[in-house]
Amino acid sequence: MPDTKIFELSNKLETIYKEINGIGVVTVQIWVNTGLVNENNKNNGISHIIEHMVFNGTQKYKPNEIPIFIESKGALINAGTSNDFTYYYITLPSYQVEYAFDVLSEMIFRALFLQEELEKEKPAVLQEIKRKYNNPIYEMSQHIDTNLFKKTPYAMQIIGNKKNVLSFTRENLLTYYAHYYQPENMKLVIVGDLEYKKVQEFSNRYFGNTVPYETDKNYKPILQQDLPKDITKNFYKDIMQEYALIAFKAPHLIGDEKYVLDILTEILSGGEYGLLNDRLKDKLEIVTSIFGGYSGCKDAGSFVFYYTCLPENDKIIIKEISLIIKSVKNGDINKEMLSRAKNRLASQIVFQREKCSSEAFDIGYSFTLGIKDYYIDYLEKINNVCIEDIATLSSDIFNKHYILSRTLPKNCGDPKQ
């Protein structure tokens, strides 16, 4: 990793620094190794609401002060909660960078979780949950997650549910925060135009003085089960076209299968030349949109086909997708397809890493999930994928049971009508 340095602070917080000279900008990100994966039915949604609440008051900053303060410095600030991690980032001019270290360390180590602020935040989260149902595919996605990841935390929704959100107290949040928001459970990532000695100085000053809280964070792997049978579920809404998802169980992220699956996704859905678009959209004109791709978590994975169409085209679409899957399983992919997929993925990586924020995300994602090779050796790994690898893994995935979930116009047979 040219120009990349990795060091550990005295409190065991691993820090990764990548220098990019001459751009005048720095991204500082803090990644916490927790998310939906560490939740249960009683506290589902707590990772997400904590992500909201750390903006609303710390020992140094008053409620609602952080966004106004940091944006006054010409900076961008945001955060995200995922299945396996939560991350926070600030991107700003290099000469203002100390503010990023200061603000993020306050959020990560010294949030107050004031009860009055929590009560103010709950309606905003409930509105987020409500808005999800405006999306035609949300209930379909919920149904797939519930069945594909049954008996695992991934079966729940990151955003949580109304009952849990309303029940959360300051004590609930503080307990979770104390357990998982610990230096040894985080990664600090700095990418951009900043001298290494400044990186060391600010990292140690703002993130190195926290004494870890003694707690058991031993990782307990989750086992994703195979589907016992094919599952079909229809939803009905006031819409004009059909939305559909076909989901298969796929490998988790910890292993080299992810590179094969990235190539397969690109072959199927890489722009207008992908097999799905070329056949179903351009030649047969039976879909308005179509995509097939891999999504992986630390302990689970899925390969999902998504399409929109007129309801009368549904059966032929499923048949055509089945034929494309069959050809992939049989190894009917030529060298030109494979080469084009590899070149497109390589180009995407190069273009993506022109931005320090994207580079920092790649580092944080890979190091937090324990798949450092996904950042360090990505180009080498995808170049090693061959047609036989794709055929073998496709057979393993697509020979198993699947979930078909559709959202249809109400006039297509809604039993409630």
C-alpha cells in the first residue's frame, strides 16, 4: 500500500493513514465495529438511533451545535449505520483538519445522550421508518431478509421498529455505547493532504487518551441456514408496474468468493452490456429496469435479481433469467465478457479512489470487517478469477432454493379488494 501507514495508539485504536499530496483536502473517518449484527429483538434499532444521538450533545458541544460548527469550517459531516458497522466522517480543507479530530472524538467518546434530546429525536426516526413504506420494494426486502437470514440479526431492519424506538431510554443507549464504542473496537482512518507527523499528533491528542472499558467483545460467528424450500410472496399497492426481487443465499464476505461474485455481478449487470440488460431490456424489451448482484455481510450473503416490468411479462422474465443463470452455471461466458468485467471493475476502483473520502471508505470498510485484502489486493484478486470459478460458484448458489417477492398493482388480484 504505497503512502499508507498503519499504527496503533496507546489505547489499542488502530489508525490507518494514506497521504494524497496536493489536493488540499483531508477526510477523517472513525469506524465502529458494531451495527445490526450486535442487536436483538429487544434493542433492534439502537445502533441507528445512537448514530443520530451522538450529534446531539457531547461534553464540549451543545445539542445541534456540531453540524452548524463543522459546516462553518467549510466541512462535510455525515454518518451511516450498516449491518456490520457504524461510521462517521468529516471531509474538510487541510488547514482546518484539527476540528475534524476534535469533533469526531467528542462524538465517539463523550456523547451525553440527554433524555430530552432523545425524546426530540424519536419522532425523526419514526418518520424515517414510515417513509420506508413509500418505497414499493421495502416490504419485499423485509420479507426476504426475514426468511433468507432467519434466526440471525440480519433478519431485522437496521432502522429498527416503532415499538423499540419509543421504548429507548438514556440508560439503554449509554450501556450499548459503553460496550461497543471502545478504542479496540474501532478504526481511525485519515486520507488526504496532511503530513504524517500531524496525523500522529492529532490522533494521539484526540483519540489516544481514552482508557478502554473492560468488557467482553469476543466475536461469535453467525450461521446462515439454507432455505428449506422456494418461497413466493406478493404485495399489492397503488402502482402501475410490477416490482420483483428473486433472492438466493450466497457466501459471506470472509473468503475469496467475494471476488468471483463481484465479477459475476459485473457480467450480469455491468452497464448496458451486462447480460441481463442486453437480453431482457434491449432485445426482448420486457423490463423497464433489471439488475442482478451480490450483497455480502460478515456472516451472511445474498445474490438478488431485481426487475420492474408490466405484470403480464412476469413469467417470461423469470424464464429468461433462469436461462441466463443456466448459461453462467454451464460456463458459457467467453473470455471477452470476463476481460470486460475485470477492466470495468479496475476502472471503477481507480476513479473511485481519486476522491480521498472514497479511498477512506474503502480502507475503513475493509479493515473494520477484517478483510484487508479487499482494499490491498483487490485488483490482483479479481484478475485471478477464471470462468471455471464463476461456473462452480454459480452452480452452488443457483441450484439452491430461492425467494420470489413481488409488489403488484392492486388490480392484479389483491385478495383484499
